Amino acid sequence: MMTTTKLLDRPFIATPVQAVRSTRRAYLGALGLGYDFAVARAERRRTQITELFGDLVSRGETLEADAKTLLERAKQEARALTGEAIDAVEDAVEDITESELVTEDAPVTAAKVAAKPKGVSLDEMTDALRAHVERVQTYDPMANPAMVAKIVNHLGVALRSRDTKFVACSDEAERKTVAESWLNKKLGVSAEPAALDAKVMAVCEMMKADRMKDRVTFYYLIAKNEGLLGKL
């Protein structure tokens, strides 16, 4: 028979109830630890996603700025090429004498040839010119159709494209093109860029009621404001 002393000397043995409680607490502790790990992992993931999103936005802004720069450069180059082509055609026409344009079947004057772009009949050109004159005369009822015709001939193929038949006053590059190619080069007006731009903006103000500002009318009003219609 076991004595009391020997019972006290034995190592502690948990009762079934204590064993169940310990196991349950260990399970709850494991769940809590797992939850802490999950929260920490989710936080790291959220931080990584936030940083990645910021990097993507930054990259997108850079690409957008580059695209706008390339588009603006392309627009300016296209305008420059258009202006050079128009000037080349105009110079070529001016170099042709009337005698060179006479055939045995029908005499053709230089004015008629200049007024007839390639691929357009004289009747079609007459209708187009009439429409331009009517638009100009809404601003200057006494506008001389011959002066309007000279502007039409100067612009040539530029009037066939929707992108170039109107003047965009909100586009600084567009105003610069008008100032350089029309005011300075064609009309011979010399001034600082800011002064030339102010002259262009004056016509923008005159035509502010027109959402689409007709280029022929715009150029006519610039020449009229400068008193240079006779130079066309």
C-alpha cells in the first residue's frame, strides 16, 4: 500500500478536465497566432499593392506626357509641311506666264489655272469660292471677291482637310503658325512673337461667336486689320 509521502513525491498528473482545458487553450492560441500572421501578411500585401499602383500611375503619367509631346510635334511638323507645300505651289503658279497657258483649242488665263486646284472642276471651284465670299462678307459686307479668291488660292489643299480649314485659337502652336506663315511671311509684318500673337488673338476675339473659325475669313480679317488687303 502506497504511503502519503510517496504520493506527494510523484510528478503531477493532470486530470481529464485539466487536459481538455489545456488542449482547448492551446487550440485557441494557435488560432490567435494564425490570425496575427494573416493580418500581418495582408498588411504587407496591401502595402505592396499600394506601392505598385503608385508606380503604375507614375509610369502612366510619364507615358501620357511623352505621347502629348510627340503628338504636338507631329502636328507642328504637319503644319510646317502643309505651309511649305502651299508656298511651293503658289510660287510655281506665279512663275507661269499667261502666254505659256494658251493652247490652240482654248486660251486659258493664269488666273483660271490658279483658281482651279487639281481634280476640281471650274464649276465646283466657283461654288466653293462663292461660299467663302459669303462667309467673309458676314464680317465685311464690302469684301472684294478677288481678294477672297487670292486667299483661297494661297491656302490651296489646306482647305480640303477639316483639321486645317479652321483655325483653333486655343492652340498656341496653331496661332504661331498663322503668325509666321501669314502675317510675317506672306503679309510682311515684322514684330516680336508676342506682338504677332496679339494680332492673331484680335481676330480670335472678332470671331469668338464662331465655334469653328473659317481659315479664309480669319486670314482675310488679319489682312484687313493690317491694311494689307492690297498686298494679297
